[in-house]
Amino acid sequence: MHRHGRARVGMRMYNTRLDGLTEYPFQRLAALLAGVEPPRGQTPMIMSIGEPQHKAPDLLLSALGAAAGDWGKYPPNAGTADYRTAVTGWCNARYGLPSGFLDSERHVLPVAGSREGLFMAAQLCVPPTKNGAAPTVLMPSPFYQVYFGAAVMNGATPVFVAATRETGFLPDYAAVARRHLANAAMAYLCTPANPQGTVANLEQLKAAITLARTHDFVLVSDECYSEIYDTVPPAGALQACAALGDGLRNVLVFNSLSKRSSVPGLRAGFVAGDADLIAKFKILRAHGGAVQPMPVMSAATALWRDETHVTANRALYRAKFDDAAQVFGNRFGFYRPAGGFFLWLDVGDGERAAKILWRDAAIKVLPGAYLAVPDAAGRNPGAPYIRVAVVHEREVATSALRRMKQVLETL
């Protein structure tokens, strides 16, 4: 009996930090739309998720085929030297880094898409305590759900910093209470921002890095939308580190091919930054990371070295934002995003608009409230908005935007 009782106790053990997690935004959307039927005869348009729909580059299939003989090999945890060299070369060219500033052996690792790396960063960087208190993780609100999950599941207290029209849709971490800064283990910064499409300039990035170094926390720069931009290539945290002239201390940068090359299923990205953190990241990934198969790594290497398909991909998004500007004009707070592929439309009540758009136009969008949390006064900064992913081919996307406008004008 005693042994049986102990077994029952063992079966009940679980990580109570999971209790601090809320439902993922898409689960909340499914619950919101449960029982709501779209109009018959209307082709549903799923514009709630940022899944690129453009045709994958022809280079992908040829590169995968050329490496087909490598499926039988275990991939190295740190990726191939060729992959790291390709990523380093891309970073050098994209951000104009000084020669030798970024070392492919010390500063770069592959990750299976940026989401994996963004989560694992908290496993790496969040200590049990900091300055004798529970550690905090700073993040914007609205935010990418992985930031919140990473903080909570690693024992940190999330500190949400509003990123609203008044703040230029970017979080002002310097304005955070001193106690939160003192206890901060990490701060997540997404630029171009999801969902607002705003971009941190070089001076803002330098200020964020300086703040991280002053208070000894890690700035995690999520730059996965960096290559989908309107007119000016967004600055990056690596570029800001080079401009500051003090190496890569306290900085980790994440990027991937998902948006840049329109291959979200390839799960090929990288983390670059602080050499000490990268060395620890390598150990962490050896225990629990998903390493890309060798043919995938070969194909990803080829994609990082090619800009022709990226230029064409970016032109498709620009054309769709031309169309969006014509469709919406100055209605619903429309503005042309500097980066990324989302529209962040002010419709007054995002949940209500999402239900009506699905019911009347068969268009699925994400209520902005599901990407943010209420502030101290109980106001959710995302509540008036809907996030619209303009990821389909141009004719399909533009047709949906016209249908969307017709419905929104009736609200």
C-alpha cells in the first residue's frame, strides 16, 4: 500500500508554472468564432496567422535535392561550418559589420526557427533570483506569445510595457520602474514589430543595448521580419553593437528564413551575439534543441547566400501594401507599416469586428486584445485593433481587403 501511495504522488507531479499560461491567441480565436458560420459560397480567407503563402524559391528544391545523400547523417549540434559562415556573411553584408566583428565559430548558432530560440533564450538567461528577488522579463504589449510563455515557464515575472500609438508602437524600457530594471534578466524587443510593423532605429537600438548593459540583463532582439520592409532596410542590434564599439555583450539576435525566403516549414534560423551566451546556448541545444537535418541545413545555407529571391519576395509585399493603401486610405487608423506583413487596424472593438468579418465576409483576423494584456488601469492596448496578415498572393489578398472594408464600414 505504501509503495502504491508513493506511485500516486509521483504521478501527480507537474510543472505548476504551466498554470500561469493563458490560452494561445489562436485557441481564443477558435473559441470566439465557435458556432459562427461564414456565408455559404464565400471562400474563407485565413488572415489571422502570419504564415507566408508566397511560392518558395526554386533554389530550395534544387539545394535539397543536391544534398539528398545526407539524410542518413546526424547533423552537428552547432550546425555545419558552411551554414554558420553563410549566416555570418549575410549579417556582415546586411548590416555593414566591421571585418572580424562577428565570428562564425564564437558568435553564431543555428536554431530550428526563431520561435525555438526565443523560448530557449529564457532557459539560458533567467536565473533563480536576481539581486535577491524573483527575476523579471521585460516585453512589449502587444507581444508575441512565446515571450510570455518563456518567462513564466522559467520562473520569471513578465513585465509588460505598452507599445501604443503614443509610444510609436515600440516599448520604452527606459521608463520601466527601477525595481523591475534591477531585477530584469531579459528584455524582448521585436523589430520590425509584430503586430504593428514599426521599426526601431539605430539610436533606439543603441539605447536599448546600453540599458541592458547598465542593468546587466540580456537584450533579445527578435528580427524575424527584418527583410520584409517598405523602403528603408531596418537597423539591427548587431549593427547597433558595432556602432557602440563594445562588442556583443548582453545581446542575442534571432532571425530566420521563414519570412525572408517564404519558407516557414523549413524551420531554419540563427542566433547571434554574446560569445559567452552562445557557448552556453550550444550546451543547452545539445540537451534539448531540434537540430536541422543536413539537407535542410544545406538548403538553408544556399538561401542565406542568395538575395535575388528575397528582393522579389519583398516586391510582392510592397505591391500588396500599395493595394491596401488604396483600399483603406485613412480609414480605421490605416498606416503603411515600415516592416513586416501585418495591418494593425483600429476598428473600435477587435473581438466584435473579428466575429462579424467571419460571419459576413468569411475573413478570419486576430483580435488585437489576444496579443496584449490589460494595463494597471484595466485597459488592453490591443482591444480596439485587429491584426491582418497580408500573406496571400496579391490578387487574393487585395480582394479580401476590399471585402473587409465593406464589412468594417457597416460597424
